[in-house]
Amino acid sequence: MQQTLKNTTLNDEDIKFLKRQLKKGYLTWIIFSLFSIVFPGVCIYMIITNEEISDKATPILAVIIIFGFWIYITIKAIIDTTKEQQNLLLQKKVEGNIIVLEKEIITTKGHEANDTDSYEITIYSEIEEKHKNISVKKKYYEKIQIGDMLWIEYYLDSNYIKTLIFEQQDIKSKYFTN
């Protein structure tokens, strides 16, 4: 069987899927926002009210610098999520058969024995004219071989994978890496 990818239009199910993905992003960033506001405030309050600290400016400055960076990242992510929301209906969906070109296990070194493995397969998107890596769970990684055919549905602008099917089995945990 040959690789066949094509652009298709969004239907109601696609729009609902994209909205669910965006809601997950909003919830995460709202929690980070609350943490970014409340925790530094509590730290500064504790520094000010602690009688044992004579030089209060240095710890307060350290809290402001550390959480200033944290707040910057949070605000940037919220802006990106908002842009995704605005461009929701302009998304382009790609669907079709793809061939697995390569398999790779990527190990991220952690502290002591806490290394993490990521199981990735590589495909080629004719529409985007580039290779893309997809991270999948170990049980699917072991079943999929180089040259196998997969069915995929994904969105170009947001890089969400809606469907990834191998041998009539929907692969639940999947996302693009790069």
C-alpha cells in the first residue's frame, strides 16, 4: 500500500476535538497563573514578617527574579493558547496512510536511576515536505515495525494528532515531538 496524505476540511467532530485540547491548555495555564501570583506573594510576606532576617531586600529581589521568569513563561503560554483559540477554525486537517520510516528509543537522563525513555516513530509528511516524529507508548512501539502502514489524522497549525491507527487499533497516547 502506498502513502496517501490529503488535506481535508474540518467537521464538527474535529472542532470539538480541538476545543477539548485547548481547554486542557487553558486549565493548565490557569493553575500555573494562580501559583505564579499566590506563591511569590506568600514568600514575600513571610520574608517581610520574619524578624530573624535583617537584610530583607536580597531575598525579596531573589523571589521577584525567580518568579518574574516563571510569570513571563506563563503569560507567553497563555498568549499562545489564546492565538490557537482564535485560529481554531482556520486549522487544516491532514489525513491518510503513512509509512513508518524509523523507530528510536530516546533516553532522557534523570537523577540517579530515574532515566525516562521516549518511544518515537518517524514518518514523512508529503504535504508539509518534512519528517515528523511521533511519541507513542512502549506497547505500541514494540508492535509497530519499520515499513508498517498507519492511518493518521492531524492538524497542521496546532500539531495535535486526532487519530493514529495501527492494525485496526486506535493508539491512545500519541503526540508529535520535534
